[in-house]
Amino acid sequence: MVNPKLSVNINKVATLRNARGGNNPDVLQIARNCQAWGAQGITVHPRPDERHIRYADVRELRHVVHTEFNIEGYPDEKFLQLVEEVKPEQVTLVPDPPHVLTSNAGWNTIAEQARLRDVCARLKSQGMRVSLFLDPDPGMVEGAANAGAQRVELYTEAYARQFAENREIAISPYIETARAALAAGLGVNAGHDLDLENLHYLRVHLPGLLEVSIGHALICDALQYGLQTTIQFYLARLQPDYVL
């Protein structure tokens, strides 16, 4: 079993910087530190209003990220031109229009098939891996594969919300969707609301998990434990033999 990679989403670091202006905390240095302390990737999700990560940050981060650069976003023309300029290792397409606070749904890969096929082909032709943000719904997997995606990122908010009450029920639709993805030849990523409490269970039970993208909870934990220690905590929970 391949051990999943940890990609640290640094949007919240940029939010803190933007609250006071200036360059404290330094987004580029945080990205360097995350990688030096073991993170296998850096994730950002630029939005048109630049309320956290700015487009200029994305361009500068390309010179800093030497692991895997994952850029998430809604595929309007401005976003597509940005990733074509920066050429990250992975682009995760998310169906969140500009006004939403955070990603809150996966793609309807059937209704959006034609559009997704065009975008996937455009990005893949320039050497970028394409992942589609999906709800835990096996019915959307075939559409993702037909659109030309190479991976799916399972939207784990529902899993995180239900985890404390019944973790077996919480994980069940994700297992089914991951199995469908693997059968369709797609890689499996996961992200949204994963934390120190629910991450290891997901890692052990989700078939074929390749990568998790974690930002909000990790940065919150870093306020208590420090960023270096927090990254080690998350990496430990991605080990198959981790014991709580």
C-alpha cells in the first residue's frame, strides 16, 4: 500500500498575512518550512477576490515548491491562464463560484461533461495532472473518467461531520466511491475538514488513497503545537501502523 502524501494548504497563512498587510507571516517561507519539515506537497486555492492566496503568490510559489504544487480552483479563463503560466504538478478543479466562502460541493460530472472534457484536455496537453473534486457518489466517477481526469479528490466534509457519531457510516460512501474510482483507473485524493482525530481512520479504510490536502485544521493545530510539530503529527497519522 502506497503511503498517502500530505499536501499542506497554506491559504489560511495568507489570510492571516492579509489581515494586517505587509508580509507577516511570509507565505513563501511557510511553504519552504512545510517542505523542510516533511510535507510532500503545497496546496493553494486562489479565488478571484484574492482574499487569501493572491495570484502573485501563486507565481512566486512556483519558484519555492520543489515537492508537488497543487493548485485548486474554479476553471474560469483567468484561473486557467494562471495555471498554464505556473504549470503546477497537479490542478484540482473545484466547482465553487466566486461568491462562496469555501468549497462546498463536488462536480456533477454528467451535467458538466463537455466542459470538463475540454478543460481536462487543455491542461493535460501541457503536462499537468488533473484532479476533479467529487462528492462521495460513485455515480459521478464514470463521468470524471470520461472527462479525462487522472484523479478525483473526495470532498470529505460529510465524513468529518459524521465521524464522531458513527465512523463506519461516515466512511462507507467514500469507500464505495474510491473503489469505483480505482476500477475506472483514477487515482484517489481526499480533502476538506480532515484533522488529527479523523485522518488516520480515513487513511486506513479508504482504498487507494494517494494524497490528502489539509489546511484549516492543520494551521489551527499549529497555533497550539507549532507548525513543525503539527506536520509531524499529521504525517504520523498517515502511517498505516499509527496508534492513537
